[in-house]
Amino acid sequence: EDQVTQSPEALRLQEGESSSLNCSYTVSGLRGLFWYRQDPGKGPEFLFTLYSAGEEKEKERLKATLTKKESFLHITAPKPEDSATYLCAVRTSYDKVIFGPGTSLSVIP
Amino acid sequence: DGGITQSPKYLFRKEGQNVTLSCEQNLNHDAMYWYRQDPGQGLRLIYYSQIVNDFQKGDIAEGYSVSREKKESFPLTVTSAQKNPTAFYLCASSIVPGGKTEAFFGQGTRLTVV
């Protein structure tokens, strides 16, 4: 069964304390992996798309990487405004998109 | 500004009542989607449409209905057959269907059964 999991479920960081969020997947053929940011009570906002193992994308304090079984979202020196829920989604070989449950990130000043 | 507009932001439904959630986009996207979001779960696909006058059931279509009479509009009706409708509903669109490109989301409608 195709599955996408994210860990940890929730993460609290001090401002400036770097860390990583994990997205693991078991799917029938990866065609792409998406990262989104979701603020409370809002719709998700697109961050990155990764297509193949070894690929990396960066945006400000965020860096997404991809291996054959998982993706990491690295957050360097986070600020309080980085607090949000981060969602990953996987596109399978039959063009189905499966979302993970998300990681809720809180950055404390 | 281009984007997706969902209305209302909050909606309350009585038992046995049908309610309709509005979704309008001015991005000129062919594909549109409805997702349901519950705490601790990933977004689950209710219905999607790849083109006007055509739509397909997603993973949890029971108790829901949609129409796609215009490219810009994809309303979702939550019928009385949906036994547990309290959730956050998200409408999305993409340039092409099938997850080939990223999705753009609206701001959501929170539906509560009273």
C-alpha cells in the first residue's frame, strides 16, 4: 500500500537552532515529491518540487533533499516566522498524489 | 492577483442539511481538486476535475457531489449522506492534472455540524 509518513509529528526549536524534518514514503514509483508550508487556518503554500534522488532545492533558510526512500527539509537558523505545519506529498507512477500528515514546527524567540 | 477563492470561510450545517462550498480560480488552470483535512491525517482527495464538464471521484467521495460547468468554478456539495462532515475543506488547482505540477490552494472552508 502506498504510504507517506512524516516525523516528528511536532517540533519545538529555539530561534537559531537548526534541525531537519523527515518525509518517508513507500510508493509504487516516485514521479515527484512536493513540500508545502501551511499556516494555521490557511491553505498550503508550495515550497519545492524534487524529482530524483540526490536532488536539492533551497529557499532562504529552507533546503530540501531527496533520497530513494525519504526527503528531508532542513531548516537553518530558524526564525519565529518559520513556525507552521510542513506537508510533503508524493506523486506516484500512476499520477496519484499522496499527502503526509505534516510536521508542526514551532520556533520560540 | 491570480489565485483561488473559497467561500465561506466558516460554515455551520445542521443535521440532514445539504451545504455547498464555493471555489473560484482565475489562474486559468484546467485541473481542480477538493481535499478534506482532519487533524493528524494527510489531505484526502474527495473529487477532482481535469476539464470542464468532467470530474472523477477521489478516495473519499461518498456523501459529496461536485459540478464543473465553468473552467473557473468547482463547487462542492456536502450532502446529508456524509455522516461526519466536520472538517477543513481545501480547494486546489494545477496547470495540468495528475500531480505533474504543484497545486495552488485556496484558504479553506471550515465546516462544522451543529
